[in-house]
Amino acid sequence: MGTDGGRAGATGAAGSLGVGAPVVGVIGAGQLARMMQPPAVALGVRLRVLAARADDCAAQVIPDVVLGSHDDPDAVVAFARGCDVVTFDHEHVPTAVLERLIEQGVAVHPGADALLHAQDKAVMREQLGALGVPVPRWTRLDAASVDAAMHTAAQFARETGWPFILKAIRGGYDGKGVWRIETPQQLREVVETAHERGVELIAEVLVPFVRELSAQVARSPHGQAVAYPVVETVQRDGVCREVYAPAPGLGADRSAQAQRIALTVARELDVTGMLAVELFQTADGALSVNELAMRPHNSGHWSIDGAVTSQFENHLRAVLDLPLGAPTPHAPVAVMANVLGLDLPDVYPAYLHCMARDPGLKIHMYGKAVKPGRKIGHVTVLGDNLGDCVERATHAAAYLRGEIDE
Amino acid sequence: MGTDGGRAGATGAAGSLGVGAPVVGVIGAGQLARMMQPPAVALGVRLRVLAARADDCAAQVIPDVVLGSHDDPDAVVAFARGCDVVTFDHEHVPTAVLERLIEQGVAVHPGADALLHAQDKAVMREQLGALGVPVPRWTRLDAASVDAAMHTAAQFARETGWPFILKAIRGGYDGKGVWRIETPQQLREVVETAHERGVELIAEVLVPFVRELSAQVARSPHGQAVAYPVVETVQRDGVCREVYAPAPGLGADRSAQAQRIALTVARELDVTGMLAVELFQTADGALSVNELAMRPHNSGHWSIDGAVTSQFENHLRAVLDLPLGAPTPHAPVAVMANVLGLDLPDVYPAYLHCMARDPGLKIHMYGKAVKPGRKIGHVTVLGDNLGDCVERATHAAAYLRGEIDE
């Protein structure tokens, strides 16, 4: 047997890759857990999901489903029994629950210390600043009282200017928990509501970015890492609408800088599994970090159809401490567009139309009931020309939500 | 809504592609049904499998499993209830069972009339001959008695020469049910055993082929068809070991001829879903049909990683009468190698080694216990150079079965 013959990551009962395959437990059963199932099927890895409801996206396609809440320590510990490793569909598992798991000897990837940086925006910014990674200027609002928070915010605004951004330190996603503050009155409203709800805030300068980028890496417990091509993400109303892979016109130096930032963050924070570093780019080309996600991320969905190894496969390989797969793209350009629910009662006719219009279109539906604004699927197209790919992907995404009928 | 807005294929209760997605019932739960699950997850299509055992390959990865036998009409009819369409993992469902399903109003693809040609080698050869599709010279042995069968075979051998081939009309696969007949004594042994077991035989000339090819097409009930690149299949001991896509050095004319044969067979026999036409090529370049398979086929596994739309996705799209996806390859060359079980007690260390050696390797494990000679998985590599791809794929396949240790 060769030098890599040891069983590094899977520590449990998994024997052969026959009926005793390694078991990866996924806390949360949304679309990210769902999209782990195709590579798990190929790799011969078994998934077990902790689902809130029996019809959650991932619970529809994975046989081994445990119903329970991600913030119930007993439920999570019981779920983890028999898993070779536990990972996540989302970042909302409380630190105390993660620590209970680790106490019980469960392999958890990413670990609690790493994950804290994706859960707590203040801790992340402090740590990244200490590592010399560029982050926009920010401050933590004094949470002692509304007046104390108003005082910190007013001082921050005096020094950096209006408008500025407030963000909830924990729990935000898809534009939720982020407020653009134009006036002292808006400031007071957000601060008062946050104080009532026990939500702590940071203030951050409004970065005059010209576009947003995402740099994704996979990193395994033994320290191997691979970097995906840096992509551009197009957001509307705080929600990712399209992803262009690779980021058009991004120079080799900037691309390497973004990948270096992601590799540094992954190594220094000991991230295991997929890491996405969301970046702002300003007119002078400079980059700064907006947010981190320690899991497969919307900005990497293009890789399912567009790369030799998708982010979902590399996430599984990483958390099992298996060697990572090549992130090499299949085509010069990949464009992904999210399908947001609008008011189409039955998506099926639109789905059929889109397949007929474009035989190269890759459609992904998450098994969700359609609700306005909800991400219910995505489409990806590959090609040689960015403009063509954007037209094909955005047409299909708009058609599938019922925005257009031609 | 556009012109293609009707609900053509899915006729059952399927509503949106949310929680009421179309349900495809698959009779049989082997690796082919298993490999339908990844595209079903993406398409938002639900699979239900009829499995002989709870740990069958596909039953490990699909939540909706019904235990039962494919030749029990009541079990099959009960299984089909609530499916929008029923399709197959294998071709062994008796015609009477299929007819019961169709009587009950179940949409079955491929249909019983088409499927008969993949089940009965004599019917297939008669029909293909009538269509003008080239088949090797053959005859049906008289099944009335051993002496009658010997008489027909001897006459066939006198006319066409020794050695020749005997094949069981029904039930053979992977070299089983095929005998190379060198001597009259061998002939008598096979004929006597077949007669005892009630197995009917055909005799066929031994085609002096230089290689074997496979032409795959997908065809939908409304008559749309797409042709995959023609591939070369490398067999040893009657079992497919490697597939080269596209077939090296096959001229455009021969390639078009092979695709035309497959499209003709699909249309004339009213095949729905995937069809594989296995072909012999002789030294003069001429093609003749060896066998048909009306389901996803080993010769198309390369398409999972190597084409825009895999054979498994196009099979689902075809049986649901959805528009078909592009079969366009991602790379100039794809090579697939089957992993046959040998005597490696635990595949995991070899699996880890292969991933470390080749980050571009795509490994597929079927969740089977390892038994000598059994197909337990396959590997695929993409590249620009056939020699490199063959080395990478065959090395990994040999390593995973424990044939080599370096």
C-alpha cells in the first residue's frame, strides 16, 4: 500500500466503501445539505442530516434523516452518534452545542473556534485585522444601553462620514441584519429595535465598492488546501442574483491576492471544509473582506456543473480529511443565476420551456415550496463568452420565477 | 407562458417542483438506479425504487424504497401507484408484468414492446434485419429437442464455419449466457445444459472484430432524440473494463453511421429513455450490431463527469418527456475504467491513495460489498491525451481492486 494508505479522517465504524461507508452528519437540511448528496452518492459516502422538518430540502433526498433542532444539545449529540464526522448546512449552531459534541469525542468540521469567526462579525473583524487581512474600518457599538450605542455610532460617523452601515454581530444572512444608515433618526430606530431584541451591532464604513468578489478555498484537517477561481457575485437587495466564474477582467495579481487572503484566513483560523471569503473591490482595484462563510456557499454553485470537483464534493473530502479534488473549470466561463420564488404557482411548465430553449442549461431545483424572494433553485451555463452566458442564465432564472413569458 | 408550457410527460399528482415534484419509479435498485439519484436531486425529480434488499446500491441513497420482486405483478403494481412514470435499472421484468402495469394506466418507459428487443436476442435480430440494420449472420436453434437443436447448429456451422457463438436468447449479461463453441463436444454440452434448464439458444457467427463500439442515444416519448459521441469499449472475459470517449480514430463517416444506426433503432422500435447499441467493428471498418440495452449503460458512465448532460440525467428527462439535454463533452478525451472487486478487504486506503495521486480523478463507488469480479465502482478522467487518460484511469481502477500497490 502507498504512503497515503492511512485512514486519516474517518475515525468511526466505517469499514469498506461498501455497506460500511463513512458517515458524514450534516446539521441542517437546507439546499446546501441537499447538494452534498450527489457527490456523496458518487464517493460512496453516507450522509445523515439533522432536519427541522421531514420535508426539508435535504430530507427529501437523503434516506438517513434525524428530526431535531440544531440548538438542542441532546438532540445534536444523539444525532452525532455513529457519524464519522459532523459538519454543517448553516452557521447557526450555538458554540455551547459544538463544545458538547467535541467533549463527546465527535470530529466536528469546521471546529467551534473556526466557526465562531463566521458567526460573530466582531470577532471575525478583530482577528482578520490582527492577521493583516484588509477589512473596512469598523467599530463595535457599546451594547450597555441605547444611549451608549448611539454615542459610539455618532462618534464613528463623525470620524468616517454618513451614510454608514450597521450590522448585527450574529445571525444575519442574505441582507437580513444589515442596515444602511442615512440619518440620525434611522440610526436610533435600528439601535432601539436591536437593543429591545438583545441584538449587538457593529458600525462599518460604507465601502464605495464597484463590485463584489468571492474567493473560495477547501482546506482539510491535515492542512491541504485548494483555491477555486475567484468569482464576481452580483447582488440585488442584499441577495446574490448571479455569479460570474471567473470574475471578468480580474488581473492575475488581484486574483492571486484574493486567493492568498482566502488561504491565509483558512490556515490562520484553522478552517476545515469549504471557506468563502466575500470581498469588496473598489475603483482603484483594492480588495477588502466583507464576510466569511465556513460551508459550501452560493458563490460556488457554478462548480457543480462547471468544475472537475465541485465545492460540495471538496467539502465532503475536506471534512473526511481525504485528499482534495482539482477545482479546474470545464469551460472558460460559467454563469450561475439564482431562481428566486415569485408567484408562479407551478414551476413545471416554465422548467420544461427552459429545457427546450437551451439544451445546455443546468437546472437545479431545491424541492422548496415557492415563496416570494425565497431561493428555490439555481441555473448554470458554461460557455466561451460572458455576455452569452449571462443572457442564457438570467433569462432562465427570470422565466422560472415567472418574471417573463417569452 | 411559452409554447412548450404544457405538462407532457408527468401525468400524476406532481404539482410544483417543490414538495410535489414528479416521481419516477425505478424497478431494480442496482448501481444504475443509484446513479440516477444525483441528477434527480438536481432536477428536483423524486425517485422511488423497487429493491430486492434494503441495502441494495440505490436503496442506500434514495429515501423512497419499496421492497419487492420485479417479477411479482402485485408488488410491481403496488409500487407503481403514485409514480408519474416507471422505468428500469435492468431488463429482467417479465413482459406479463409490464402489460399489467400498462393495463393499470401506468406510464412505462421504455414500453413493453420496445423492451422486448433488449430482452429477446432473437426478436431483436429479426427486427434489426428487417430494418436493414447490419447484424452478424445468426440462426435460432430448434428448441424442440437436443437433437433438433444440434441439427440446426451443425447446419449453421457447416455454412458459416467453426468456431461460432451460442447465446441464450434471454437473461444473459456481462459475458454470462454467451459461449464460444470450438468443437462438436462443446456444442453438445452447452445445448444439453440449456435444454435441461429451458434456455433457448441462437447461433451466431464469430465476428472477426478488431474492436467494440457503443452508440448511445436518448429518446423521449414525443420523439426528440440526442446522440452521444460514439465510444470504444474494451472488454476482457466478456466484461467491460474501459471506455474511451470518443472512440479513437473513428472517422466522421463511421461515427455518423453508428449514430444513425442507434437513432434508427430508437425510432423504429419506439425506444424511450436511453438506448445503447453495442457494435462490432471489423478490420475493414464495417459495423454490425452486437446487443442493445434500453437503459443507462456502462458505456455511458463517462458522461457523468464528462458531458454537459449525463446519460442518467437524459434518461430521467426522456422518461418524463422533458426536453433532452446537450450531450456535449467537457474535454477532448474521457476515459472510464470499471473497478472490479478482487480481494481488497477494505477499499478505503486505496481510495485515499488514488485521490492523493490524481486530484482530477473522479471516483464512483456503488456501495457494494467487495466480491471477486463484481463491478463495485468506476473511475473517470478527462484530458487532452488518450494515452495519459488511459494510464490514469487504469492505474486507479487496478489500485482500487488491489492489483497493484505502488
